[in-house]
Amino acid sequence: MLRKILIVEDTPTIARVQKHICLQAGYEVDIADSKAKAEALIAKNNYFCAIVDFILPDAPQGEAIPCSTKAKIPTIVMTGSLESKTREIVDRHPIIDYITKENKQAYQYLKRQLERLPRNEKIKILVVDDSATSRNYVSGLLKRHKYQVLEARDGLEALAMLERYNDISVIVTDSEMPKMRGEELCIEIRRIYTEEDIAIIGISGVESAHLSARFLKNGANDYLRKPFNPEEFYCRVRQNVEMLEQIRTIRRQANSDYLTELPNRRYFFSQVNKSLKAAAQQQQPSMIAMLDVDHFKAVNDRYGHDGGDEVLKALSKALCEHFDYEQVARMGGEEFAVYFAAEDPQHCLQKLEAFRRFVHTQGAALTPQSIAFTVSIGAAYGISDNIEALIKAADVQLYHAKDSGRNTVAYAPLNTDS
């Protein structure tokens, strides 16, 4: 379901540009050219956000802004210019941003903001402050931008929150708190999380030339002095969130196969090695299965490499759906792997056989060109912390499956004597 956005703009050319940007950003668009029409639309619809012009025929002094802000709609105000009087009026309202209609860059910035808002709904931010007033103020600013907000009254509560929630992205912490100062909290967080895992923004109302340096040296990514400008606060938070997203994108690209988006061989080895060692210490068996597309060269010869890619992507999607609790990877070419951690071998084999049957009967329906294909599977299981040994044994069974006519599952326990 598309998110709805309201554009309140009386200049048709500007409204068309804004609508084009909103559609590109994935929104469903309504347009009002007056305050009265905006009020009527808001009464009938649930809007994700709004873009409101400061000057309208029936609202020449920003009177349209409260139409959306009082309805709790995140609002971006656009103005022809931002003179001091206009800025004073805009600052009275709990908007998320204002943009001047000066040049092309302004509309590019608008697009980035509109693309950013839906992503913010998945971002958790922890606000740490012993003052309820300050904590509520910072939390309110963040909620305007659709962030998920958690709160803690001191450093100890903050550490407890980190144990409870493993997906916190940013921590905004005050300096002067009982039990644990903000700088001390930074030290404790950095014992567990790097600056690439969680961003910390320190804030303080104390006049000290050295406090910002103490925060940064103890692991904070950024620092703001209270009282801070909301616009600067939003910019700092967004920059830190986007920095974390870029790092995660780089990590994902390094660990993922470019075609199928499955984990690659490198990531598979790093993750499975950890799990194998833990299972072996508990004397629990593990299983690795190697899968190979049957007659893949013939698929490429008949349907071209685009057809071959369709098969690989369809198979990858099916693997993710059928083995959602297992570690799956593309090992290279048409070869894939599935790792079962400390599971009953017979149950693993039943899942592999069910998957083989699914591909055999439904394979053609999985690709746009209706390309029928099958897979051969080789599996090895046993108690071992040696991933190379398990993969080698699974490969041997894969060759047996191929020699047996393909489209079958071959398996054997790991021979620990060899």
C-alpha cells in the first residue's frame, strides 16, 4: 500500500514538480491549492506527510501550516524566501523541515527527505537523559521524523536497553547524569559496539571547552551543545544514520552475491565456522548440503545467459523460502550450500528431499521464461568443527547424486577417520 502525501501549493508549475518528486519517491499524491481545500482533504484522508507552501491565497502568513501539524502530519514547509519574519513564523510550528524554492538543489533535497522518512520508521534511537523535560523534548523531535524512540533515565538503564534491543542504531546521551555520566556510558558502549555498529551523539548544557573532546575521545561520533537548534540536530542525526547505512551497505555488498543477493562463499565460511565450533563443543552433529543445478550449461545454451540468471535467481529465492532458519549461500556458478546447525540429520534430509521435489515440480513456474530445471543435492553430517571437511564430504555425495542420474539427494555421515 502506497503512503499518501498532501501537497499544498497554489502555483501549478511548482505543484507539478513536487508531484513528480513525490511519485518518484513512491508516494500517492493529493494536491490542494488553498488552505480550505487542504483542510477538506485532511479531514477525509490519512496522510503520511505533507508539503505546505508558506504563502497561499487564503493563507498569506503561513496560516496553512497548522492544518497539517495539528493533525500530527509530519510537515515540510516550502517558502519563496526565508526572511527573518517568515523564519520566526515557521519556527513556531512543529515542522520537520523547511526548504526555500531557490534552485534545483532545493528540490533534490526535498526528494532525499521524502525518501528518508519511510526508512526512519525502521531506525531505533535511544535517548538517555535524567531530565524528563529534556528527554521528552529530544524524543519529540525524533518522533516527528518517524524514528522509533526508546528512552532511558541514566547510563545503567541505557545499558539494560542495549541488552534488550539489539537493533538500536543511534544513542543520544546527556553528559550530566546520576550513576553514570554520558562520557562513561560511551566507554561502556564501546566495550561492546564499535562506531560502525552504533552511533553516539553526546549533548550537554554545561559550558566546557573540553567536554566535546572528552565525548569524542571516549567513543562518541558527534556532540551538540544545549540548547541546540532543531534543524542542526536533525542534520546531525541524519548524517549519523546515513553513515551507518552506508557501512552496512558496504558490508552487505562484501558479503553478498551480486546476482542472487544471497550470502557469498566468504560470508558462509565465516558464519558457519563459528557455529560449527559451538556445536562441536556440545557434541552436536551438523550438516552441510551442496546443491547444483542439473544440466546448467544446457540451460544457458538454450535460453542464453539471461535465462541462466533467471534460474539462479529463482532457485535462490526458493532456497530462502524453504530454509529460512538455515544458513544459505551461493558458493559460485550454479552451486549453492545449506548449513543445518545442530539439527536431527533425518529431519534435515527430509527438508532437502522436499525441496528437491518442489524444484522438480514447480521449477518452470519460478522463472519468467518458464524454464524447467532440477537440482542434485549432496549432504554430509557429523560432529566436526572443520567446515572444509564437511564441504568436501558433501561434494563427494553431490557427485554420487549426479552419477545416479541427477535430480536426487545423496547423503552420508562424515568419515572422521579420513
